[in-house]
Amino acid sequence: MSVHTTHWNDTETCPFCGGELADPGEGFITHIGHNSECRSEFETWRENVSSDLGGTWSG
């Protein structure tokens, strides 16, 4: 998945690189902490959706 993709179908893999995650929650956070490219993609994605969610999500 890239930042332009709208669907993430497999929560066991990173939506940006397809790498396997230890789990879909903390495993994803750990993954983006170790992978700068995925972290950058995630930050761009978060910026893109933050205005859609307004003040309801601290992300």
C-alpha cells in the first residue's frame, strides 16, 4: 500500500512495505520505529487523514 491507497486488507503486514508484523497494533508501531521509509509513509498518510477526523483522533 502506498499513501495513495485507500484499503489496507491484511493487518498482519505493513501497509506500506508488505513486511510481516509481530501483531497489528504494537507490532506496527515497532515496525515504523525501525523502518524510516515506512515511518515517512505513515506520517504522510496521517497528515492526509487528520483533517478528515478533526479533533476526534490524536493519532
